[in-house]
Amino acid sequence: MNYQMVINRAGDEIVGDVGFGTFLSMADEDLSDLQIKISYIGEQRKPLPTVILRCNDSKEKDPLVGSREVLKLRVAGIDFTNDDLTPMFCAATKEQLSQLLRNVAQIPTVASAVGAARYDGVYFGKYLALSLFNRIGTKDYRVQCILGQSDAIPLLDAVGRAVSTDEKCRKTLHILWRGLGFHIGVLDPDSDDDGVSDGREASWGTNPNDPDSDGDGIGDAVAIVNGRDPLNPFMEPVSNPLNNIDGGAFRGSRVVEATTTPDLCNGHATLQFAFRPAGFLPATDNLVFLQVFRRTARKADGFQIPILPSLYIEYAGSPELDLHTLNGATVDHKVGELDPYYNGRDLQDVFSGALEAQKPGHIKLSDIEPTRMVYHCRTYEEHWRALNPEGVREIQFDYETAAFCENGDGKGYYLGNLRWAWGKARSGPVRAWIDAVDEVQAEPSGLVEVECEGIRKSVSVYREFDPGQPSPFFSDVLALWLKNHKFAWPGRDLELKGGVSLTIPQPVRVNTHIRISTPNDTAEDRLLDSQRLQLLGMSRTIDGTDITGTAFPPDYFPFSLPIQVTFDYSELRARIDSKTLGVVRYDSQKKRYTASDLYILRKDDRAQTITFCTSRFGRFALVHRA
């Protein structure tokens, strides 16, 4: 039988590139040499196999040799395919391959494919390349197309419906299916008909043959979509979302509006937060807000995907730094700011989140005006366009906003925090709500004692779980942000003897005693020599115990944020160029120096000081490059 061909000449070579309709019209008896390749070409490489389907009547029994023609087909304009990985093969009957062609013809991207495929980089979320090759007599036929994520699901489902009766084909395709994160369709059935596929239940550990694995009367799918553990019948009490706060320090905080555009795709919300201490207020001349946020996309089956802030929010900080987030969360700040505060002092802090900045000078509780912040939230087309191929049905933005003393006697104190969220389901309205508020009730009762050269100083701090303190997750995100942005965090400053100064962060996990001493010996390390580094005469040991003197477990650090340490090396005989100056910590277990768990914040050539932050105790020493 003759099939219409589109002939392209490349030098003397004749390439038979045809439209997909040519393959669709091929008779079953002409499919003996049909080769079908499905290859992952996503923008983020994954170790996913290239799958090749062949006819089980092929004359060439070696699948690698018999598929060499389709393996040659590459997508032009792209260099991140997985074709260089070892392919996986499976064979089907001519009738199954014919049904496969009819099934995939229902996908417009495939049905309209003509000739070779070329990646132009215009579309988002490219996932798969489909390549077809057949040799009938002396003529070669080939066609390719690229399928985005939204087409990848129907493609694999269409292929699976045609060949899933063959166990090897089903298992081979299932590897690719699961690797892409798809858990629906004929390749991943739902044995207990609870709305969650067997593949997803396997990843959750639930019983694929029981719609209610923990027997609590709530189905597995319903439990997961609502954020519950489908294996644990116990349920934490859920707070009722609030639209406004009528009392306490956050009185006046409210959801101003939540509006959805007519097309139901985009929307915005406006919230106002007010804070006026109702009880304890240390002497301070500026109250600010500090905010951590995290965005999550949720699939139809409840599976959650963190959304990196720097990719989807225009006022996040520099992408190189904000990509270093914790579970997709980061500190909310504006490009170009010198601090991460709302209601702060730097010149960039002049947007809707910085109304009524406090005037310099200590504020009395009797005449303080409420610190207020208006926050505008918006969804963007990119939220849905970039994530829709993943099957996203809802996006949610979770925030924790903490009221904070920037300086004065209360420098470094959190006085309260507010947790709120907003989000939007696909084709649903924008929602915004306040989850909970918490505020300090009294002066700090935590204690940090610092001993240096026989002199002790005490600092009052709040403890981690005292009322009004931010969550541990908030502190973890902030600690990572401080490291990446090299921002000096305000805390309780202590000038000590021996050329050492400390800034104590808060809250503290347990009441702590810190002892600073000068080691009697010098720990040598050949690794320093290999890097042409030399130890200077400035070395201090910073140890920590609880307040009773009980040693902390190894690697335990009682502070939520790093301690800031300043070494004054002006008494050293040789004047050192700060450019060659560094800080190391001696690891007694590995018997060598390391720079892990510390980072240099700043160097001052004139004052001959170096300031660094550490999240571990140990022996610290100055080094310089000879």
C-alpha cells in the first residue's frame, strides 16, 4: 500500500517526514516494523527511562538493534532529553499498536503533528516527546511531536489503554508514569474506588483495597485533601478562621476585601494588621513587622507542591539567594531593601506595608499609636499556567507575621505573632482569613548567662514556647534567610573582655549558660597548610550548658537563630589585611578545622574586628592566607 509522504531533501539524503495521519491510515499488516518512542524532555532532568514500543512480530529480535532508527530521532533545539539513558522496551501485537494509534489520535497535539519536532522554548512545562518510525518495503516514515504536561497524562493513558493487557508493557509504562508523578488512568487503577489511585496510596502507605485505612469514618481521599493523616484516626482541633480581631494587641487586624476577577482565574485580597501592645512593652523606638511566607499548590488528590517564592513573586529578593528556601518558604521582603522589616527605616520601605512608621525616641505604652500594615495579595496567571500541567487545583499562601522591637531596651524581642492565609481554588473565589493571634503576657522569664574571664553577665530573653513567640519553623526560615542575605540580626549586645563581643538572639529553647575561654593549646591541622592558611593568635572556646551546668547533647544549640560573635584582633603584633582573614571552628570529632555552621558577617579593617555568626558551640580561631 502506498502512503502519502512529505519528502525533505537534506543534501543527497531523502528523509521521509510525514503527518500523523499517514500513520493513522496504515493497515495492521504494515505495522511489523513500527517503533514508538516516548522520551522525557522536561526542563528539569529526571532519571526517567525512554520507553520504546515495538511489534512482537518484528523480524529483528534484538530490541536495541531493531529500534535504532527511532532512537536516532531527536528533538531539534533541545539538549536535555533522556534519550541518552538506557531505554526500556516492550512489545505489542499489531492490533494493539493499531489501537494505540487510534487512541493517541484523540490528542490534538499528536493528530496535528507533521515531520520532525522542534522545541522553540515558547511553552511552559514541556514533558514528553513522541517519536514514530515505520519502514514499509523500502520507504521510511517518521513523525514527532512535543507534548506539554497537560497532554502527557492523556498520552500515557491512551497508550496504556491499548497495551495494558500485556503485563510487561503495563509495568514498563508504569515506571515512566509514576516517575512523572501521574497517578490516574488505566496504568494506575483505583482498586477501592475511593478517589485515590493505587500508586498514590502506595506512596502514602494506605491500603489500596480499603477506602478508609484507619477506620475513622473519613475516607482516605477526604482525609488527605483536608490535611489529615489517613492512617491516624486522631484529629487535632482546628481553629475557626477569623475575618477580624476585636481585642488584644492585634485589635483592628482584619480582612479588608477578597475579590475574584470575572474570569475566575485571577484575584486579589487586602488585609490590614494592627498591633498595639496591651501589656508588657520594653523601651524601644521602633516596632516593626517581620513576615515569613510559604506558598503551596495542591493537586486534586491532595498532594502538595511547594512553590519557590523567587520564581513566582515579583517583590521577593534576588533569585540567587531566595532559591535557598526551606520547604519553599522565605522571608517576605522587597528588592533593594536593607532590612526585611515592614514599618522599618530604610528608604525602600515606602510601600503599602509601611504605614505610620514610628518616630525615633523611646515610646511610652500610654501614648503609642498602633503600628499598622496593609498587605495586598494577588494571584497571577503564571500560578496556574506554570502549574496547571501538574494537575493543580488550588493554591494557598500561608503567612506568619511577628511584631518585633527593632532597638532600644527591647532590642530583639518578639511581642506577638499572627498567622493568616489566603488562597484560591481553580474556578473558585479568592478566600482570605486569620488563623490565630498570640501575644506576650509579661516580661521575659528566660535567662542567658555569659561568663568570660571570671566576669558574668545575664540577659533576659523569651523562651521559644512562651506566648507571643514565633513558631520554630519561622525561626528556621529566618535563620536561613539571614545567612544568605548576610543581615545582622538585632539582639542583646554584650561587650566582654578578651576582645570578644556577643549578640544574643532570642527566643532561647532553654535557659543557658555560655562560657568563653582561651584554649591552652593550639590544635594543628594539615588541611590549613594545604590551603596556605595559617592560624593567628586569636582563638576562643565558646561552650554552652543549661543554667544548672548540665552539658547539652552533642551538636545541640539552644538558640533559634545564630549567635553573632565579634573578635577584636587589634592586639595581634602583625597588622592583617582583612581580605585574607577568615574564621574556622575546630571539630574535635574529626580532628580538623571547618567552616560549617558559621559564616562571616562583616570585616572592619579600621577597627580590626571580624564579626561572624555561628549555630554551634566550639573552639573558634582566626586564620589568614599567607
